[in-house]
Amino acid sequence: MSILGNFVWSIADQLRGVYRPHQYGGIILPFTILRRLDCLLEPTRDEVRALAEKHEGGALDVQVKRKTGLTFYNTSEYDFARLLEDPEGLRANLIDYISHFSGNIDVFERFGFEAEINRLDEKNRLYLIVSKFADVDLHPDTVPNAAMGDLYEHLIYKFAEASNEEAGEHYTPRDAIRLMVDLLFAEDSEALLEPGTIRTIYDPTAGTGGMLSVAEERLLERNRQARLRLYGQEINDLSYAICKSDMIGKGQDVGNIRLGDTLADDKFFDKTFDFCMSNPPYGVDWKASETAVKGEQKKGGPTGRFAPGLPPVSDGQMLFLAHLAHKMRPAREGGGRAGIVLNGSPLFTGAAESGSSEIRRWLLENDMVDAIVALPIDMFFNTSIPTYVWILDNAKPANRRGKVQLIDASEMWTKMPKGMGAKRKEIDASARERIVKLYDAFTENENSKILKNSEFGYWTITVERPLRLNFSASRAADLDDQALAKAFGKGSDPAPFLTVLADVGNRVYLSRDTFVAAVRGTFSAAGLKLTPSQYRSLAIGLGKPDDSAEIVLDAKGNPEPDVPKRDTENVPFTYGGNTLGDIGREETVKTYFEAEVAPHVPGAWIDTKKTKVGYEIPFTRLFYTYTPPRPLAEIDRDLEAQIAKIMGLLQEVEA
């Protein structure tokens, strides 16, 4: 395909001087799409023209579909061959040709194609470009659908390269998609082999349609009689146009490919699917969608797609994760499965009861996380960071219920002969087969861990230590406005109190009660009064930490917490053998505190009102294998050998 791709891209040589290199894609891509559609329409062109003379509008759509099986058409008298017969009228005729496509072909307006045609004509390049594309045979008999998808992606890569953009913003490497598809289909493999099987698959970040195309190819490889209906939504105009064009060639319903922001406006809000796939952008903020997302969360109630929680606005990956979980066919209707590629952040980011943690909690407590696979680094075009495939399932088989399988496939790769952007590694067929076998086996080994859902949960407890302060009236000059307002009342004049306070002296008190008694006596003698609460506030303002002082008590006689010494601890749900999850909170937390905290922090206690529930997936830690350091004797021998070598070299220099 690179030969054909390079040939098509070479047509851009005709654009030199008129366009900058980064602008070539805006010409080459729409002309490639147009030529593909032209070739697809060739066998039925005369029949469609005849139908157009008898029908129009919706009636014509129905008749064309019935007679030709096509979901699109063009009623113009032109094609590439006839366009070239009239060089003088080429501009007007080409625009006429494009304008006579059926209403569901809206791809050319996404490129501003008519304006480009006018510019090419003005610069005397239009005939050259059209004639070059007329020589390229893109009929499905010559360039099958799979190869056409590869051609689109090759051109996208060249376009991104020339524009100094990231190719990965537009499409996902095929090897990563094939792995995800095989994992998705693994639990439904027998049903997918039945004659006449029909399934639906959806990609909310469709890009150029690569994931949808590969899913269809993989299913047809298994069962030629199967049918996979493809649905997708894409926010980028260019990618949307290519995706839709590719779906046209596959005979898919092009109305199932829709343009728009999935987070702000789900174009398939009333549908769920057998399979869902996505490779959302990593670390990209969702500020543009924020108002719509938060509004939907409020209106959607407890069953809305964003009900579990909202991650930080700086990264929208987990919104897509929650979205996919809601797009799976409900378990009562047979269930659905989803696969999504994410970086490491969604595994652990966010403290207990943060939006991110709550999304993980919702997924795990509802038993929707089936497996997570760590991919090799350098797998994607625009990033070298670690990435993971999450497999979701809302109707797990009995042996997988209540559990999550973690698979470390980070070393299962082969080196590419030539890198593309940041991509230098690929998962070949043998590595893919090995990963899928690990998944199917559902057993533990060095590359596979199986954990209960509850093993990812924890409580964040707040550990308080008693406040100990000493007190001295000599610190009155250090009181700020806020402390003065608390002690003497907002808007009150503190001067009389501060003047009398000096009479208390410079003595340092180790007991608040004793200090307050001394101050109250002095104030009473001067005719000044404060409430008990004000006396406590004044004492706190004049206090300093002192471990030898008495514990400061509140109005109810309970120890006041020392806020700067406040600490938190994460207590795993499974600590001490607890098998009850959050139900066993009280006893498990008590056991943890008595064993891990109390012996080291005398007088500490847990503020149970602040206890929070959190979930994280410590993937790296679970697969970590300790490697002991080299013995010191071995290191010494190596150092001595190196020193001897250096001394020998110095002696040679001196000689």
C-alpha cells in the first residue's frame, strides 16, 4: 500500500509553488475520496441516472437502494472521464458533479472543496490534478476496502508529517486495534461464528474509522456470513470526512457516522451497542465541553452517563471510559463489551471520593472491569508513554464475575523495520495470539494476575493527634486581625482588652484552663467581659505548640486536634483478611489502626466522619519483581579492575 500511497501523494508535486507543503493534504485527501466514490459508482451510473429521471428526494433514495444496493448516489452527467473532455468548463463541471451527490454525502464541504477547486483553476492546476487522479484506479476490485483504509491512513500520516502535526491525533495503529478487537470478540467467539450473526459496534472517537474497519475485517475473517453494523462519532471535520467515505465503500449506512463532540452531544444518546471501542486523546482537557457535561450530569440523575463522577477538567480520558460503559448493551438484553486505550493516569489518579476514584468505584462495584492489558511502550505514533487496554463487560461469564484480570504484555513486541513518529514497536500476530491466550486461560502466572474487585478498594482514614499548647499573654502584640475578631468580636475595639492583658504578665502556662482563669480574673477586675467561646479563641491565639503542655480540650471535654499534625492513611479493604469489602469497614479500620498507627503515635485517634472510600489499580506495583542489588564484593572487584585499567593507561601516557 505504501507504493500506491506514495504515488497518490506524489500528485502533490503539481501543487508546488501554489500551495505550501502543509496545505497539500487539503487537496489530495478530498480528491482521493472523490475518485474512490467515482469508481464505486461506475457500474451503476447509467441505472441511477435513469432512476433520477423518474424519482427525486426520498423516493430516489429508496429506489437506488432497492435497485443497486447503494446507500448513496450521484445524478450528475459527469464522471472523471467526461470531466476531462471539457478542459474549459472543468471548474464549473466539477462543482456540478460534486453538488449532485445524494444528501448524505457531506464530506466535501468539510474540506472547503469548492473554494480549493476555484483556486486550482485560477492557478492553472485543476486539469493537471484531475487528470492525475483519473489515472488512479481505486475501484474495489483493484483496491479492496481494507487496502483503501490503509491508503487513507497513509495519506493522513503524510499530511500530518507535512503539517508538523501528530498523526496519532487522527488514527490508531492497526496492530493495537487488532489486539483490542480480538480481546473484545474473545468472550463472544462461538456466537460470532453462527450463520447470519448480526452485531453492532460503536466508536465515540472514530477518527478515520480504523477501529471500525478492523473490527469488521476481523469478524468477516471468522464468519463471512456475519454482519457488523458500524457506528461512530467524530469531532474533527477532516477525520469525519475520511471515516464516512470509508464506510460508504464498505456498504455501511453512512448515516451511522456522525459529526460532533461526543462528550457535549452524544449523537447516539438513544442507542446501546454489542461492542464499543475507543482511543480517546490522552491528557487533553475538556473545557470546551465542560458546561454541557456538568449540565448533563445534573439533569441525568443517578443513571446518567456522567453520574459516577467527573475527572479533573485537565484530562477527559475517564469521561470517555464512563461514556463507553453506558453505551454497552444492557445485561438484561444480553450485555455488551467495550475496549478503550488509555494511559496510566486512569488507573490511579485522584484521591478517595474524587471524581476519578468514583468512576473506578462505580465500574468495579458494578463488576464491569473485565481485564486490563499493559501494552509495550513506543506503540503509538504520538506518544511513548505506557498505555493500557481496558476491557469492560457488563455480563461476565460465571468464572470471571467479581474479578479483574491484569495482563502484562509490555514485553510482547517486535521491533519495526522503520519507525513512524514515536511508534517503533508493534504487536505481531504471534504476540497478539499469546496475549489472547493469556486472557482466555484466565489463570495466574508471571504475566497474568487475577484479583477480586474488592482488592482495589481502600478507606482513607484521617488520623488526629491531640493539640498541646503553652500560653502567654506576652504574645498579644502578635495577634492578627482575624484572631482579634474571634477573641473580642467583629467590629469591637480590642484596645482595652489588650491594655489590661499586659497585666497578666509574661508567665508561660502549660494549661489552657489555668491561663484562661488568670486572664478572666484580670479582665473582671477591669470590668471587661468575654464569653467562654471568646476566652477559648483568645487562648488559641496566644498559644504555641509544646509537647510538654496539657492537651487542649473543646467545650465538650474532647481533645482538640492538632491540625498541622493531621495525617491520612489508606487502609485496603482486604487488610487483615477482610472479605466483606466496605461492609467490614469498622472492624478492619480498627484492626489496622491498632496495629499500624497506635503503637507509633500515642494518643492519636481516627476522625470517623472524615473516612472516605477510594479505588485504585496499582498495576505496576502488582507486577513488580524485586531485584536485589549486586553484592558489595562484586562491585568492589569491578571497581578495582577499572582502576587497574585506568592506571595502566596513565602509565602508557607517562612512558
